[in-house]
Amino acid sequence: MDQRAGSTIKYGGEGAPERPLGRSIKRGLACRCPNCGDGRLFRAFLKPVDHCAVCGEDYTPQRADDLPAYLVIVVVGHVLMTGYLLTDMIWRLSPFIHMAIWIPLAVLTAIATVQPIKGGVIGLQWAYRMHGFSKEPEHGDPSA
């Protein structure tokens, strides 16, 4: 249940141990368990494991959904657009050569970054105890 203090929401209750956000996201970006940092986070390309093989942390409640794809679009789009604009200012290339360079580069970069970014999102959710990572019911008593 959420503990509300003003506009701040604290997930996990009062006695919940601290989960460092930065460390959890870094471990997720490395495709490792945000809890222990040793276990693998993915069993396939984008399929997270159900439980960490080292510490037993349950990852079935994770709900990364569309956020990793949106973050990949933002990151890859900004990096490649910068590269495209710099290349276009230095060399005058035909549009077909630009397409031959930037479309495959966009696809490869997106494929290379989507798994680490999804791991970072899972680490973020774990650190904030979102979507069932708090070991408490998702919805509390509505009269509280």
C-alpha cells in the first residue's frame, strides 16, 4: 500500500529496506539482477527470467511494456540525427547514400540498445517497488 506524505509516494511501507535507484538501474542496464547484481535478468532476447538464479528475486510482476521502446526511439533518434546532420554538413551525399548508411545503422543501434534499456526499466521498477515488487497487495483498502 502507498504511504502518502504530501505529494510524495513511498512504496513498500515504513519498514521496507532501502533500494538504491542508481545501483538498481546500472545493474539492469548490465542485464543483471537489480537485487544481487550476479544473476542474469534475461533468458531470451527480451524475455526476463521468472526468478533470479542467484538470490531468488521474483521478476514475474515486472511490467516494462512500451517504455523501453520509447526510450530506444528517443536515444537512437537523437544520436543518429546528430550524426546525420554532422555528416550532411561536412559531405554532400545523395539521399540514397544517406539511406544506405542511416537506416541499417538505426536498426542495428535499436536492436543493440533495447535489451539493456529494458533491463534498466526493470531495475527502476524494482527500486521503486512498482507493480508487485513490494511484496504487498497492489491495491490497498479503498477506505484508507
